[in-house]
Amino acid sequence: MATKIISYEKPKLRNPVFIEGLPGVGNVGRVAAGYLVEELKAKKFAELISSHFMPIVVIPQGSQVEMIKAEFFYWKAKERNQSDIIIMIGDSQSADPEGHYEIVEEVLKFLKRLNVKEIFALGGLNIGVPTERPKVVGAVNDSSLEKKYKKYNIVFDTSQRVGSIVGAAGLFVGLAKYYNIPAICLLGETSGMPFLPDPKSAEAVIRVISQILNLKIDVSKLQEKIREMKEFMKRVEAMQAQLLQPPASPTSEKEKLTYIG
Amino acid sequence: MATKIISYEKPKLRNPVFIEGLPGVGNVGRVAAGYLVEELKAKKFAELISSHFMPIVVIPQGSQVEMIKAEFFYWKAKERNQSDIIIMIGDSQSADPEGHYEIVEEVLKFLKRLNVKEIFALGGLNIGVPTERPKVVGAVNDSSLEKKYKKYNIVFDTSQRVGSIVGAAGLFVGLAKYYNIPAICLLGETSGMPFLPDPKSAEAVIRVISQILNLKIDVSKLQEKIREMKEFMKRVEAMQAQLLQPPASPTSEKEKLTYIG
Amino acid sequence: MATKIISYEKPKLRNPVFIEGLPGVGNVGRVAAGYLVEELKAKKFAELISSHFMPIVVIPQGSQVEMIKAEFFYWKAKERNQSDIIIMIGDSQSADPEGHYEIVEEVLKFLKRLNVKEIFALGGLNIGVPTERPKVVGAVNDSSLEKKYKKYNIVFDTSQRVGSIVGAAGLFVGLAKYYNIPAICLLGETSGMPFLPDPKSAEAVIRVISQILNLKIDVSKLQEKIREMKEFMKRVEAMQAQLLQPPASPTSEKEKLTYIG
Amino acid sequence: MATKIISYEKPKLRNPVFIEGLPGVGNVGRVAAGYLVEELKAKKFAELISSHFMPIVVIPQGSQVEMIKAEFFYWKAKERNQSDIIIMIGDSQSADPEGHYEIVEEVLKFLKRLNVKEIFALGGLNIGVPTERPKVVGAVNDSSLEKKYKKYNIVFDTSQRVGSIVGAAGLFVGLAKYYNIPAICLLGETSGMPFLPDPKSAEAVIRVISQILNLKIDVSKLQEKIREMKEFMKRVEAMQAQLLQPPASPTSEKEKLTYIG
């Protein structure tokens, strides 16, 4: 099946910017992007499903089954100093290495058709220790972006702190270059519990992206939002625990089936 | 080779419903669907083979080789309050994660061509402890189905009990939505021995599906049917035990070959 | 790259039969088919390479690099009671599960174009204990073949002895059915050392296939032939030992590279 | 996404030769080819990216993200006894077995379009023990090449020393045969620390290739060049350490994400 993007609406957008937030360390990207969706009341217009996600469905509430998926939302600029925005949030990253490349590239082709002019990939940066004032570290696919954004509260001696980035956030910035789309990775420092949302780090990332895009975002409801997320994340986590064995092997197959089939 | 469906006949069916039962926890889905095939004397009309199944053939009896496969049967309504039915039963689920998506999607395309109007995915729900009176839990891809079926003996506070569903049964319900086919997962509670058929749970599922589809199914022969199944299941199980190692590694390769080549 | 068959010649054959022998338990199939190639002085006309084989090249002698591959040979009938024959021998089976399906199916498509009328898949059957008089067990994709061949020295109460067959030999017989090619698996009993050639078992298989095809094969040189094979097999074995780790993981990657790059 | 080659320029070359150097044992091939690029001041004209590389990006310095990639450079002959040269150097080999085949074949198709007349694949040969005077061992895809190059300082009793070659270097030589391109593997003896550059072995390989191609290469700056490389290699190494688990399994997934996401 590979990867599919299903559109429910063709929004008319003027050179929108793209913001990406998938689960990862401290869930910083996912929480920050998800919060922007809620605060901006962005409108959902497309979904991405992929055979590179875990072969499960989740039932967040009631009896309604949900695929593991990513969702696309759009928001139209209200003021002259703002841009139209497309935001992608997701339940999971690829469960296999090749999938990261495929999913990111399918999204980039989709964004190209939507005339996206710039990409902001949000994520967390594991600094190993808790921090009261998490910084936001920037990584770019074009040096001009460092100049453009150095006036904001972003740390750009990235190489010393990061070295490399695993998964979708990094590939969005790296692959976007081949699509001639300027892209920047905004990474919030965190102590790096996987999937355990780090509100402070997410808040730092939200502040930077809001400044850049001239958005007035009230971060006071962030804690509450995170509480809501946790239940769903626990579900996904529970499944991942189930799938610890290499999925190709019948053991894990059996494990899965002992849970349900 | 991916996944192939080979049709032996083009049955003329009027908006049939589809019932799916593959091996899984308590083998509930496989046993229930297999029993319906026998009781309804449904006619086989197609087979599915896939490179996502284990690379083995089975010799259930005599000297005749059988591929690991899924089979499609049809049954034509006898009375005005019944529907034409297509039933899929299989020997195995995908041996790799991507395969679950591919197999389910190939089947959905096939069902779309057959004008299937509704999907019933049968499976087991591992509740960890033995139960005298297994309940049947429902998960749907459209909330209207909960209303439609709540008058039957189905538990719909699914989220609390299930959380998520691994493998084909869940993906059938989740992916069917993108094909505009209403789908419901009927999961019989079981103590969850993998592949060890749980007759009580299968019986509970058969009773619910029979009521919904106005089928008169005599469940008295279920025990006997399960005895027949066991021999074949043992064969498949034996092979799976053989393939415990990650199949990509030469060790398991060697293991397999020590068994036969 | 998937799987490719490169033809060096388009032999004119009249409804040839096909004999397959790949490495496996006791190397029975590979040894038996390889010996037939030599004794019949069959002519090589095609090669199969596949990204499902290990990513290595072998240097059997001198400085000449050889891909891991399978080779196709043909032999034209000398007498009226004989058939034209195509023989496939190979260095390896697929290193991943899907590969078994893909390689077998690519070969079947190739055979269909060559009007192959029947398939003989040769292999070994691990009976766990050494045997002085190894039997040859048969598994078929059409019951008529059991009748056709029961007059030969083949044991057909296969189900009790075998149960299932892993890898190419079994899939050739199983998949051939979908190509309407009658196929029989001839499995020589062996104590089942993987890759350690079992001359007695190979000899038993050669005797049966020679009888069926009215070939006069002198088995006296079998031992010698096996000695020649061993050196090459050791090479392949050495590499497989190297690749024990799941190849996808950097450990094994590193392992490989520590050996050579 | 598979594998892509992006060209930035269509160089006009007259029957160029191709030199390949990817990371591997002692990093011999990568170091030797990289040094040639610098000494010849070869011009970059294309890049290769692949979903078979690790799903990471690296930040070698500043804030600029770099994909894991291979790069193509060209150099035009200055004298009548020289050939135009294309050199490929890369950050990594494929992270999965199939990828080695796909990447090598995509490059061979690319080289065919550039009328490459001969291939030199550079690598290291792990002899287990340190050596003061590393020899260069040759493996070829056509015996005529042994005659052609035996006058150079190359050891050709390859079979006894090597037996087999894992990864890209060997596949370049093996697969080139199917593209009718003569190819030779030049392997420098090394004690075989993975990725730890072995300057002596690289120097031996550089001397041989320079002699063959009539290049005047000053090896005095090799040590310095290796120092520069190390920092970047450490980055890639760090990531590989992170990805030790089979990448398909959520553990490693999680591991990655704990590092960054």
C-alpha cells in the first residue's frame, strides 16, 4: 500500500508555510504543532496513511476505530504580516527505516502542489538532563535561513549540540532542499523521555514559531491540552510495547495476536 | 510477487455483505468464519496468495501441497430478510507489518468490485482470564453502525476494553472507511491462547453475526469442526515455531533449511 | 533491483521438463541437480540474479568475481522416450522471506515462456537420524501426479513425514499450480546437516529422476563431484556465518564491513 | 523513495573511467577516493540519496543539515596518457541487504549513460593483523583484466586471500559484467577496524590507482586529510551506534526518538 494522502478539500492558500509535528523525544514537535492547530482553530483538509506505520488501529473513545495516521490542517492569514499555514500532526513515525524517507517525500510532493514556500519542522533535542529554560536549536537546509532567523530566540551553533537528527523532522529539512523549499528544524531542548510530553520545551518552540509567523498564541492552556493527549498517546505506546520484537518474526506476530486478532 | 487474488468464478451477488476470519487470538475469527462456510455450504470462488505469508507450503493430507492462502466463498440469500454473503477465511496473517496493510487493501479493492455493502471482521479479544460467558465487543468505522447494531448482544464501550486492535481485523475496519464501506469488528472475549481455538468465544460471535444476518446456524457441531481444524493449525504452528528467528537473517534461513529445503 | 533472468541463448526445446536444485538440507537438491548437469553435459543458457540474495560476491578461484546466482542449463532428448530438459542450480536461496516467492515466480514466468510441461523440484527431507537407505518422498500440486509416479520408488504418504516444506522447492510446486504446470517435489531423506552434502540421499533422488526421465546416469562419480562442490559451498557458508545478525542492523552492517568493504 | 541520482551538471567526458570509494573496513576505499577528489580538485556534478541509507541527517558544522548521500565528481584528463575520471565517494553503505544491489545498479545505469569504459572499486581487506607494508589485492569481472594489470603492484591470487567480498565494492565488480563494463576491485590490506581510517592501506591503494591512470598524486597530505574526515565519520558512527537494534522494531524506533525526533 505504501503511503497515501487523502484530501477532503482543496484549500485556496497563498504561498503557505508548512509546520510539521510528529511524535518523538519529549513529544515536543507533536505537542507544539497540535497546540497550534487548536489555538488557531485550523481546519482539517487531508489525511496520510502508510503501510510504514504499525499495522494497528486505535480506539481513542467509544467504539470508533481510528487508523494510525497523520493529519493536515490549514489556517488562512488574518493580518497582512501573517502567512497562510499548513500544519501536519501525526500519531506515529515510520516503524521501519525506509518508511521515513517515503513518508517525508510523499508529503513534500503534496506540499509542492500546494505551493508551500517554507517548512518548519518541530521536534525535541535530548540534552539528557532536565532544564528550567529549554533553548530552541535551529538546523537549516540553506545557510541564508540562519541569517533570516538569527534575530529570533534560536541557537544556531547546532553542530556542537546536535550532530545529527533521526527520523522525519531531519529528513523534512534535508529532502526539502531537493524540492527547492527552504526548511528549518526547530528543536526544543528536553531531558528526553520518549513520548512523555515535555510542556516547557514545547512552549519554548511555540513561542519561537509564533514570533516568526506573527501569531498571537496563548500558551496558558498547554498543560491542559497535554493532559488530553496523554490518554491517546498511552494507547499508541501500549501497542508499541507489544510490537517490541522485530515485526517480521512470528514471535512478535504471535505476541500481537495474543493481544488481539 | 506481492499479493494476488485468483478468481475461479464471477458470482452474481446482490450487494453482498463480507465476513472475514483470519487466525489470531483464540482463533475466534478463523473458527467462526470457517464454521459459517461449512454450515451455509458456501461455495469457494477465489483464493488470495501473498509473498507476505511465510515462504512455506503445507501438506495437510496425502501428498498434495497447499500454499499458505486465504479463500473466498459466497452464499446466496435464501429468504427476503437475508443478504448475499462473501466469507474470507485464511491460514495465516501477514508475516511482516507492511503485509497487513497490503493484503487488507487488495481485498478491499476486490470487495469494491463485488459491490460489498458492509464488512464484518471477526476476531478474538484477549481479556487475560478464562470466562464462562464471553461477551462480543464491537468496533466500527462509522458511529451510525453503533446505533444500527446496539439492539444486538454487542458491547460498545469498546475503548475501555480494547484500546487498539493489531493486524487484519482492525485494518479491515479502519481502511474500509477510505473505500466508503461501513465496517464493524466483532471480537469475542477469550483468555487468549494464540491459535488455540476457543469454541465458547467463537460460538458467541457466531450467534451475534447469525442474528444480524438472519441466518439459522446450528452451533452443535462447532466442537467437532474445531477438532478437524486443529491438525492443520498444528502444521502451520510447527512451521511458525521454525521461523522464530528474524527471517532475513541467515540463521533462521539455515534453521528453515535444516528442516527441509 | 528485484530479480532478473539474463538469457544468453534462446534454446529451441520441445515441451521440456524442468528440474530445480537449490542449496538446502543435506544439499540434496543442489547436489543431485548439479550432478545431472555434469553427466548430461547440459548447456548453460541463462542466469538469475536477485537483490534477495546476500549482498556479496564470491571468488571461487583465481581473481574472478562471481555473483551469488542461479544458472539455467538445457539438454536435448537423444531418444524417443526422453524429454528435453531444463535444469536450474543455484548458490543460495533467498535471504529474506518475500524473496522466495519473488524468485520462484520469476522463474515460473520464464518457464511458461519456454513451454515447460512439468516441474521436478529436488530437495532433502530432514529425518533427524542417519539412514543407510534413504527413501525419496514425493509431494505434488495435482493428485493425478501421484498416480502417474506411484510405480516409481517414491513414498507418497507425504503428509505424515513432511507436514510442510520451507523455501523454494515447496513454492515451486505450490505456485506452479497457478501457472497450470504439473509439479512434483522429490525429497531425499537425510540426517539434515544444513549445506553439508549428503551423497547417499542425493544418489537416491538421482536414481528416481533418472528412471522417470529415462536417463542413463552413472552415479559413480558423485562422491568426487561433491568434493569439488565443497570448496565453493564453504565460501558461501563463511559469508553466511558473517551475516548472522539481522542484515538491516548496523551491527551486522559493521560486521560485514569489518570483514571487507 | 528508493534511490535517486540528482545531476547538477552534464559533464562532457570522453570514455571516462569510474572510481568508487564508500565507507568500509579501515575506510580504505572512502579515504583513497576522497583523497583523489581533493588532490585532483575534481568537480562535483551529482548526488545520490537513497531510502536504503539510515533515516538521519548530519550537521557536520554550523547549522547546515546534510543528507546521508554519495557524491559524484569528474576530472578531465590533462595529458594524452590519462583518462577522464568520475569519482564517487559516500557517507554510508546501504543499511539493508537489498539496498546494496539497488544502489549499485542505479549507479551502473548512470555510468552507462556517461559511457564509462572501466570501473575501479576501492576497498579494504581485513587480514586481522596489523601490517607495515599492506599489499593491494585485485578482484576482476573479466580475466583479461588480470593480464592487463598484472604488471602493476597488485596481488592476484585473490581467491586464497579473499574468498568473498561484502557490500558495494564487490557488487560493483560483479554487476558491472551485466552492463558490459570491465571492473576491478582494488583492496588494501588492513587490520580491519571498521570505519577507523587506515592511512597506510589507503596510501597503497592510491599508489596503485595513480600508476594505472598516470596520475601524479602527492600522498604527503593524506594524514591531514584523514584528520579532517574523522570528525564527520564520528557523527555517522554515533548515529549507527544509536541504530544498533533492528530498525524495524519499535525499541530502536524509540531509541532513535529518545535521541531526537
